[in-house]
Amino acid sequence: MAKKKKGVSGAVTSPLIRKPIQRQYAIFLLPTFLCFCIGFLWPFIQGIYLSFHKFTTTSNATFVGFSNYAKAFTDAGFRQAFGYTSLVAAVSLLLINALAFFVAYALTRGIRGNSLFRGVFFVPNLIGGIVLGYIWKTLIDSVLPVSMSIRAEYGFWGLMVVLCWQQVGYMMIIYIAGLQAVPEDMLEAARIDGANGWKTLWHITLPNVMPSITICTFLSLTNGFKLYDQNLVLTNGAPVRRGIGATEMMALNIAKTFSTANQRGVAQAKAVLFFILVTTISLVQLTATRRKEMQQ
């Protein structure tokens, strides 16, 4: 039986089979590459091009240089949205990862029904953001003394509840995979040396789970900055003070600017700045956490 398996594996990796595939690799890559170019690369390049133009449609764009970027930087609403988005991303990063790790750690302690609990915690991630937002808007507004659209602090914490409820289950799965990969012999050695649960967690478990922490922090950070649909449904940026939405995030601000007459070029410039911001922050975070992995 073992010889049969070895023969099958050898046939799959045989040069007679691999060489024709290697010669025709372009046929397999071409459909995916075309979809990438049509669906992402070309719109991205066109978006950068239009950020230097004033336009209502792409066929009547007029070059205006960096004036769109100047208007974006001087837009008080966009600056407010940047600050609010940064706050949401930072707080949600801490809450989501802390809760997800705690749940994952509890579910890997051998408790009864852990498979059921994993499914229950993961299910909210399958619900669309718009539907999720409407469900929680109804629930939260029925509990609070006033609507989230009237009190900015209510809107902020309502958004935190929705984000945690939706994303904790997904991050939990990643943390569970990391916790299950911790070498058992290291844990056993720590117990023999008399290390208590906290010391084992801090000095053994966390260093070995750093790859999972890197992934989860990256996902939760980028999701926090890119958030749109829940923000739209829960508050739509309200309350509005002097024409500036107190709970308006950057993605929602860009969408509203694009829908304003003669402001599409400015919205496109904001989108490019948004892309640069999220990319820079994500790269810094990845570099920092990967360096931490190397130190461990």
C-alpha cells in the first residue's frame, strides 16, 4: 500500500507531467491576471489620473493639477473624519484582538461544547454589514435613552459593539489555530519548572502566537480604517455640527463628497490620500509585528 502511494506521488511530480504545465503556465495565469487588471489595476490607475482633474464623467475631465488635493487637505470635514476614523481603528484594534484572544484561549482549554461555541462566535462574520447595521441600530436605539444619531458618544460605542460582535469570531479562529500550534513540550517544560498559568501565557504562549497576532492586528486595523457600511447605517455621520458629521468616517466622507456636484475630483483625491494612509499604516504595523516575531 505504501509503495502504491509513493508511485502516485512520484507520477504527480514527474518531469513528464510538470514540464508541459510549466511551458503552458501563461494559459492558467492569463484569466486571473486579466480579471485583476480589469477589476483592480485599471480602475486604480484611472482613479489616480482623475484625482488631478475636475469631472462629472470620465469623458469630460479637465486637468486642474494639485488643486483637488489642496481642497482635500483644507476640508475640515475630511480632517474630522480622519481623526474619528483613527480613533475607531485604534479602539477596535484593541477590543477585537483582546476579546478574540480571550475567547480563543478559553475554547482551547478543553471545555465542553467548544466546537458549538466556535460556530456560534463565527456566525456573525457571515452576516453582511448593511443587514448587521440595521439589526444593531434597532436594538441599540431601543435600549438607549436617545438615538445614536443625536449623541456622538453613543454612535461611537454602538459602532464598537457592532464591530466586535462581527469580527471577534473571525479573529478567534485565527488565534485558535495559533494556540493549537504552540509546542506541547514547551508547555510541559513550563509546568515542570513550576510556572503558573500567567507566566506560561506571557512567556510561552504569546511569543509562539505572534504570527497569529500579526495577521489579526493587520486585518482588524485595515477593517477599522476601511469601514463604511456599518457607519452609514448606524449614524450616517450624525450628529452634524456646522456642516461636519461628528461620527463620519473617511470612507463615508469620500462617498458623500463624490455625490456632491462638481466635487468628484476632490473625492477622488481624498480616495488616493486614503489609500496612501491605509497602506502606510498597514506596512508600519506589519513591519513592527514581524520584527517582534523575529525577536521571539
